[in-house]
Amino acid sequence: MPGQTGLGEFDLIARYLAPLAAAAPGAFHLRDDAAIIPVPPGEDLVVTTDAMIEGVHFLAKDGAERIARKLLRVNLSDLAAKGARPIGYQLILGLSGEPDEAWLASFCEGLRRDQEAFGFPLYGGDTVRSPGGITLGVTAFGSLPNGSMLRRSGAQAGDDLYVTGSIGDAALGLETKLNHRLFSSAAMLFFDSRLHVPTPRLAMGQGLRGLAHAAQDVSDGLVQDAGHIAAQSNLKAVIEAATVPLSLATRQAVQDDPDLLDVVLTGGDDYELLFAVSPNRASQIAALSRSVGLAATRIGRLEAGQGVVVQDQGGSPLTLRRAGFQHFGGS
């Protein structure tokens, strides 16, 4: 990282990170090497960890503030998929070279903005030198009533499969970024925002406790993530491609180039909630959707069998070039 300042590790913590822990009494102003995470009586502690690596999840030119906000939001999305209320997080901050204080200030401003927005203070972590580019990690903590956590497993044959929001916007943002694909200027701004600043669906996730049989967030592609619910529940997922909710910008892009449907269905970074629910709960899902102001669309079903089938409007299976993103295995 450019900008040699001579800033030491402990000065970095005191100047940039300790203020982010001010709202977390158990963080002790980051002056200890452990923290106390409070959990209300009668609730379980939910813990999840996610990392972002330069060159894999982001580019340095994406901007420090947006990188920080996405780092928090993808972890908040994991809590949302469990039905949890956010408590706080710990941060791994791996910097290449000497700290660039301008970059750090922008990065910590991004953390501060979203900490305040989501009630999600810093509870500590670690700062290290990273020889291979910027390495970031968050361990997120949340809570929920005992025994109420949503899991990938638990779906039942006959369940409907729902997804929130719209699918494929972030994947098209990545298309513009990596493959230089052009859309209208308004569409490109929208796709870029969806890629870099996703919205964790916390209220919906908490509302799904006791309603959904299984849930997860869509991070590695709709088809692949539906496959996780299906596999963990020993069922087959059937996705009806024509029912998958698309934004106006993505719908127009697919109309202009039908090959993009493959990208939309298998691209990652949507961070919407995908969940399985009994058909007799449809009215409750509709009411929940209205109460939190977020669309939830039925996109298929779960049935006996294995794997994932994506059907066209006539019910015939579609052949996709890939299932979704994986860090290993050639995807």
C-alpha cells in the first residue's frame, strides 16, 4: 500500500480503530486482547466469519470506504440469513506495506457509517502486515431466541422456494467491471451500487424465524445456493427461471442479450435471502414482505430427488454454463 508514514501498529489501533469500539463496552477501548460479547438472557449467540481478499473480492481501486462497507454488509447478510439481530464484530486488517493514512481514514469512515446504520460496533480483532495484498476478515456476532436459528437444512418436500429483492444486478456490475460490458449509464451506476454496497436483509431474516424451514443468503449465485439448501435437506430444488425477480435494468439487459440469463442466475454477490417455506404460509410471507417493505418472490419448489433443475417457461430444463462461484475447483 502506498504512502509510508511510520505509523506503528498500536498507534494505528488507537487512532483509527479504537473510536469504532466506543459503543461496545465489552471491547474495553481495544486495550485488552479479548472482548466480552453480551447476549441477552434466553438468546443464543450466532457467530459467522467472512473474508475479502484483494484481487478476489475487490480491487484496491474500488475505494477504501466502499470496501469497508461491503466487508461489513456481507457479514451482516450472513446474520440476516440466520434470523439474527446484529451485536458487533471483530476485524482482521491485513495491510500490504506501510499504512497509508488517507486509505485508513476512508476505510474506517466506511466502517463507522455502517456501524451506526446497523448498530454493529467493533469488538476488537487483529492488525497484521499482508505480503500478498490487502486481506480483510470479519467475525460477526448476533443473537436470537434460543433454538430459533434458520439453517440451510430443514426444507421439506413440497416447500416453495422464495427469494427477496432482485437477482443478477451485482453479477452484471461485475460484467461491466471485469469484462467491460456496456449498458446504459443509469444501469451501470445501479449495477455498480448493487455490487459494492449490498443491503443485508436483516428485518426479513428476523421475520422468517418460525416461518421458513430453511434459509441462506445468495452470495455465490442463485443456482448454487439453492443447491446448498437442497443438498443439506436431501431434496431437489426446481427453479422456474421465468419467475426469478429481475430489476428493470437487468430485465432490459437480458432482453437485449438472452445469453446474460446464465450470468444472472449463476452470478454471485446478490446478498438476497433464499428460503424454503410451506405453501400454506404464503399469506404470512406476503404480510411479512409488506411489513418490512421488501419483495419476496416464489421462484420454485423443493421435491424428492437431488441437485438443482432450472426450468424454462415451458417446464423444460435449461442448460447453464456453470452453477456459481467457488474459490476452488475451477469455477
